[in-house]
Amino acid sequence: MNLRLLRSSFRPICLLALALAAGCSRPADSAATGASPGRPIKIGFLVKQPEVSWFQLEWRFADQAAREFGFSLVKTGATDGEKVLAAIDSLAAAGAQGFIICTPDARLGPAIAVKARAAGLKLMTVDDQFVGADGRPMTGVHHL
């Protein structure tokens, strides 16, 4: 595995997550997201198989980006739909502005998107793109 190539592929993920979360912390967005001006940025990163080295590597590079760009990263293993929805509640309660997810099942997309929107959290998928009830990719959710 070429770590240089792998590392360069995860930097955009972290930068995009940072940009999404930073957009939440502007005063104009505060009411909609629960973010307050000057509040530290907190981003969740949910993965479907936290014990797999690939996802541990993703977390490692996300940690590096968090240190480099000054945001807080909350890493969570979410191996099924119930754990994903509980993790979204936990992130919202912890004051996160958004999260990145490697979903355990792409068909959970509509439920995850609704839950994130209700919690005022920005959302981006990596790995598997969400699919809607019609089986088509959900273009309304950011995917990398």
C-alpha cells in the first residue's frame, strides 16, 4: 500500500470537513446549527468497522488534520444503524458541528440525513454513497 497516495487522498476529506464545520461557526449560522461564534470546532468521524486497519488509518490522518487545523475530532465506531443514530445524538449533545461517516449500510442514508438535519449537524459521506428509497445515490448529501 502506498502511504503517500493514501495520505493525499484523506487530506481533502479532512479539509472539506473542516470547511463544512467552519461554515457552521459563523454568527449567521449560529441559530440554525447551535454553533456559537468562537466556539471550538468539533467534527465527528463515524466508521463502520473500527477494528479494520483501513479505518484506523483514516482516523490517524483525520487526527493529524485536526491537530494541523485546530479542530477537535470525535472518533466513533458505528457498526449498525442503531449505533449510527445513537452516535449522531451523542455528537449533537457534545456540541459537534458536523460529522463524516463511512456508513455500515448505504440504504440507511435517508434516516441518517434526516437525523443529522434534525440535530443541526453538517454531514458528509466517504467510502459508500448513501442511496435513497428508490435505490439511487442521494445527491443531496455531500460525498467524497
